[in-house]
Amino acid sequence: MSYLELSGLQKRYRDSVAVDDVSLSVEQGEAVALLGPSGCGKTTTLRMLAGLVDPDRGAILLDDTEITRLPAHRRNMGYVFQSYALFPHLTVARNVGFGLEERGIAKAEIARQVTEALALVRLAGLDGRRPRELSGGQQQRVALARALVIRPAVLLLDESLSNLDAKLRDTMRHEIRSIQRSLGITTLFVTHDQVEALTMCDRIAVMDRGRIAQIGSPEDIYERPATRFVAEFVGRANALPATRDAEGRAVLWGQALPVKAPARGAFDLFVRPQRMRIVPVSEPVADGMARVTGRVLRSVFVGDHVEVLFEGAGGQLTIETQSGTAALPEGTEVAVIWQARDTLPFARETP
Amino acid sequence: MTGTARLKLLVLPAALFVLAVYAWPTLGLFRNAFNETGPTGAMIEAWSLKTSQEVFSDGFTFELTLNSLWLSLSATLIALMLSYPVALFLFRTTSRFRGLLAVIAIMPMLISGVVRVFGWLAILGDRGLVNTLAQSLGLISTPIKLVFNWTGVTIGLAESIMPYMILALLAGFGQLDRTLEEASRSLGASPARTFWRVTLPLSLPALALAAGLGFVLSMSAYITPKLLGGGRVFVLATEIFEQATTNTNWPVASVLAIYTLLLLLLLLVASNIAAKGLQR
Amino acid sequence: MNGAGRVLSSLAAIVYVLILAPIAIVVALAFSADSFILFPPSGYSLRWFNQLAHNEPLLNALWLSVQIACVVTLLSLALGVPAALALNKGQFRWRGALTNFFLAPLLLPTLITGLALLLFFTPLRLTATLPGLVLGHMTVTVPFVIRMMTTAFSTLPDDIEAAAATLGAKPWRVVWRVTLPLATPGLIACACLSFLLSFDETVISLFLSGPRAATLPVEMVRYVEGRTDPLVAALSVLLIVATLIVVVIVERLVGVARAVGK
């Protein structure tokens, strides 16, 4: 039995299903991200964990104890809200100490722990401020300290970085990750930002329409997406409509590739743009490589890389190459190659 | 979950209050409409429609209804014409005094009606502002009667319902998008044409709702017709009060009250249907 | 440019003059030296304020109105605030219907409510008594408090109460430590407006007042019906000032338009 077990959670609202069927096991000290587009049910899942939403079906087990129907105030979950939800009428210190006060802990002990928590999030000395006198990043840290100081069974972060600007987000990402690691606190992140999920977590659960589409390590999710949705949502991918030949190989734009095609149905080949390389047409094809030919349509400089739009016999695809290499003039005849094992065939979705 | 279950019980005191001091007396009002008045003026407990028959066969009831409707219609139209520019101004203005101006427009509804009626007496009375001014300008030789008649009541009523109508209009202007007017201007329409072709059509639902509200408020107003009418203006509201207090004829007062209530309900439904129909 | 255009602004300005005219003239008249309503007055004095200070019936009525308004405000908050809280936080199946039930009295004209209460109170000997008037005013103020406070409670920042719960606060502790403190401005504004509503309530009071117990507006109506001298204007100035104080407080705390609108 894992430390935290969600099994068959479901939540319906009057006309829609927010969470359809979510089962997830989290080990003690592990950081797991719930990643998905808005409306996929990730926040509802988190709120069910915190006791803020009652599930219609399913169970939540924490440390072998069922907590499915336990009210929020008896769950001991540290929740960092997207809006931070700091109490505007209380000082920073009172905000952080709120949970300890509710637990009837002695004043002196509260003061000690609050100071410690504020130091942990590098806000020492701001005890007397009101939330509105703090910057967004500082408010985020107060919310984090407030959730950590109660020594929660699980730390829940709901899109906690989405209200920060890009630079601050990077800093906070690393800080939260290192705090989480050093305290060894079991953590669930909800995010729609794949970078956040990939960098902050041990495992990622990608959610789609109220279900978990795939659970795995960041590498698993990125390199071996289990479904078409995961491949599309995490990272970028060229989705190339393909057919199959008599030997069961995938055929792209009239060229057979050393890639096994699915047994039946229409399908697309998914290839990450950074896994593709542009080579002269004359270069011979190595073993285990897929290759198509065509011409450069356009090169776009995007800072850390160059995006090349390439047109072949049957369509277009995008290649990411490192910047610094000489830009190819438009119309140059080239070949695009990639490792055949970097090609993922997924059945085409019938709309 | 027991916490929130217990929390629900907090509605009980208020619910009991509304039931006992509001719902029950209102039911009692309906009950009274079926009682009869004896020849001595004493009330007789009964379940009959005799009082209703008496009230509705009396031509005076018909006259009162017409008076009320006509008074409310004129007061509402005047108030609507005056409220519309104010509401539109408040909706549009970017002035930093917008908040203050909005408060000033609404404030009269918080000031005692008696105070405002008194102000109108000083403006419209025989020796009030208007008559003194007109006489000193030589426009008239003897004071014109502006209060203690329908004119005074209409003016006073229009003024008293304006704050409500301004609020209703402001609330209804939600869909009035400034960029639509800018689009119209950019397509070559003059400000006047833009108002006529874009602004006004889009504010029709708000106007219908505000008119309905104003009408209902005018129909049920008592203080203004009573004081500015000086005993010469008879409407349903004044008659209900007279029957209930001076005549202590409760069955008649109840019948008239329910009758008025039904009229109000009809008017409200009509204005809501109109507002829905005008919404595109 | 202020965004409204010159034509519209001028029209609005004219209407504003009309709106403010009766109030401004009442204030000017209060300082009249004449013995009857004459505008503009032939001279100015404080004689009517002086008269007012010696007018027993009006002063008694003023005192009664203040007493009633205080009791009404306290009782309305005591009934209305818990109800608003429950409507906001309790999971009612018929929340909409229940809310309508509470707000219904605001829809019916006070003329009808007043009559219904007269019929109800007379056999109970509650007319022209302090409890009767208090209960009568509360038919207006209790629904008002419920309406205003449900809005106040529902406009608290997102998740702020949920945050308190996750930190271990029991439901009633959440109410005490988060909901009520954050709703305090609304609560004060609501109390001020309830006071004013009760203090100015005229029609219900007219139905329920007798010679023994007449509130200030009732006494004023009787006075205006009988005589026309500037005494009422002097009294009106006091009422206008009181209203202005309430308006300023409410505007500062929550905004008048939001408080009285729907």
C-alpha cells in the first residue's frame, strides 16, 4: 500500500463530469504533478484530496486510513491556492501561524515555528507586513510557509506559479523543489505548464477529460507518450498522416520508413521537431534512420533555436535546429532524417 | 459535515420571522378580502365575495384605477426621459467624480420622502420658487396652481422614482458596448445617427425594465399623492389607506390592496416580457 | 473630454439640478425668517431651529424614531446576518427558492405590508406600540440585511475560507476568524442603512402609529398636512445631514450603488 492512494475518484456536476475516474498511488516523500489542460479535472482532484470537494464515488486513503469523507479541517493537508488566498486582515506572521493557532499550540512555540518557516521561504523580517504590502512572489512564499508550517501530511499546490512573471517563476520552481526535497514532504502539484511538471516532479500524471492518460517519470512521459493526447500535450510534435505498405511498414509521403505501422486504422506518425535533422540530399541513409526529402520553405530564428519549416511531397513539417548553424536559403532541396525509434504511431482520432 | 448541517439552522430565526410577521399577515390580508362589512360598519367574518362585488360595481373604483394608471404613466414617462441622460452619462463618463455623481443621483432615495415633498412644496407652492420667479419676470400676474393637484403629484412622483430608475438603467446598460458606437462612428454615422441607430436600440430592454419598476413604484406610492395632492388627488393607494385607517373598513381595504397587487403583478410581467422581447 | 460628450453632459447637468433642487431648497428654507413657506425667503434666521428645540411632539417623535431604529438595526442584524451566512455556506437544495422567500418582502410595496400588519396587529394590541413598530420596520430591514449580507459574503476573495479550513479551522472558527472579519465593512454599511431605512420608514409607520406612539416621519406628515411653515425644513436639515453621514460611511465602505442596487 502506498502512502497516498486515490482510487476510482469521480465528481459530476449538474451537466458535466469534472473527474471521471482517477486512481493514483503516491509514495511518501514523492512529488507528483497532475498535468493537463484547463478543464481536465486536475484542480477538482486536488480539492477532493483537501476535502474541499466531496467525491461522488471512489476513496482516498492516507497512510492506510480512509479519509474520503473527512472534513477539510481534519485532514492536515497543506494547500497552496492559485490565488494564494492569504488572509488580508492578518499580518504575515498571523497568516503563517493561523494553522498552528487552530491547533491550540502555545504562543511562544507558534512564534518560533513561524520565524523558522519564514526563514525557510526567505522572508525573515516581514512578519509584521500585511499581504497587500507584499509582491506577488512574496505572497506566494507566505502561502507556501503557511501550508508548510502545519507539517502537512501532503502538500498540495494548485497552479501555484501561474500568477508570477516568467523570471520569478523559474526561481520559485527551483526553490519549491529544493524545499520539497529537503523536507521530504509528499507533494502534489497541479499545473498546465509542462516545464513546471517536468522540472519539479518525480512523476507526472497527465490528465485528459477527467481521467489519467498516463503516469510516469518525466522522461517516460516525454519520450514514450502512451497516448496521442499525451504526445500532443507534452512537448511539440509533428503529427504526420501516414499509410501502411504490404510489409506492415509505415509509409510517409510515398516513402516507406523502417517503422512498424499499427495493424489497422488510419494513423499519424509523431516525431519531435528536435529529433529531426536536416542533411544534404546526397547523404546516404544510415541503418535505423527514417528519411524524407523535400525543400526548405522558411527558416525562423526563435532565439535559442531555429525553426525550419519543411515541405515534402505530401505535406509540411517543422524541424528545430540549433541556432548558430548557417541558415538554409528558402527553396533548398534537402533531406530530413531521424531515428526510426523516435517515431511514434498513434491512431487518428475520429472527430 | 455536521458543521455545515448545523450552519443551515441559522436560517431558522429569520425564516420564522418572515413567516410570522410577513407571510402570515399577508395571508390574513387575503382572508380579510372575503369578510363583509355590516350596516353599522362593523366587520363580519365570512367567506363571501360580497365585498369584492361591492368594490368592483362601484364606479369610483374604476375612476381610482384610471387615476392611478394615468398618474403612474405620466410620472414614469417624465422620470424615464430625465433618468436616461443621467444614467447614460454615468455609464459613459470617465470623470474622476463619477463615483460622487452616481451617489448624488441615487442619494434622494435614501432621504426621507417627507423631506423631498416638503422641498417641492417650497418650489411649486403659491409663494414658492417657480411662482415668485414667474411673477417677478412678469410672466404671470396671479400664482398658478402647481401643488395640491395632479401636476404637483406627477412632478413629485417622477422625482421620487428617478433614483430607482437610474439604478435600473445603469444595471441594464451592461450590454451597451462602447466599441459598437465607435464602430458606427467609423462607418460614417453622425453622433445623433449613432445614438438613434445603435445606442437607443441597445438600451431598449433596460428602458423597459426601468419603466416597469417606475410604474410599480408610482402605483404603490402613498406619501407623495397624499401630501402633494393636498386631499384633492385620489388614487388606489390613498383610497386603501383611507379605507383602512379613517373608515376602518378592512374588507374593502383588503380587496383594493389585492386588486392593486394584481395590477402591479400584471405590469411587472408585461415589462419583463417587453424587456425580453426587445433583447436581440 | 470625459467620455460622455458635451450634449449628454449638459442634459445630465440639467437633470442633476432638478434632483438636487428640492433638497437644496429645503436647506435654504430652514434658515428662513418668514412665518410661512415663501421662497426665496425675505430674510434669514435661526428661529425655526430654535422653535424645533422647543417642539415637544416632534422631539419626542425624533427620540422614539431613534430608539426604534436602534432596536430594529440590532434585531435585523441578529436575524439577517446568520441567515445570510447559512444561505451562503449551507448546501441547500432549494437555495434559490429560499432566497426568494426571504427577499419577497422587498418586492411588495410597503403600502400592502403596512395594511397587512395593521390587520394582524390590531387584534394583538400591537398597533401604536414600540414592539409593533419595531416588528413592522423589520419586515423591510430583515430582507434588506439578508440581501446585502449574502452579497457581502459571496464577494469574499476566492478560496479564502477554504484556505482557513485546510489549515485546520472548524467551520464556525472559519466564520469567526475569516468570514466575519472580512465582511465587517459590509456589516457596518448594512447596519447604517438598516438604521436609515427604519428611521425614514413612513408608510408602515403611518398604518401602525397611533396618537400615543408616532415616529418622526409620521409626526412630520401630520405637521405638513396641518400647517405650512419652515419648522419642518429645519428638522429636514437634521435628517439630510444624518443621511449624508450614512451615505459617506456606506460609500467609503462598500459603495452606495452596490449597497442599494441589486
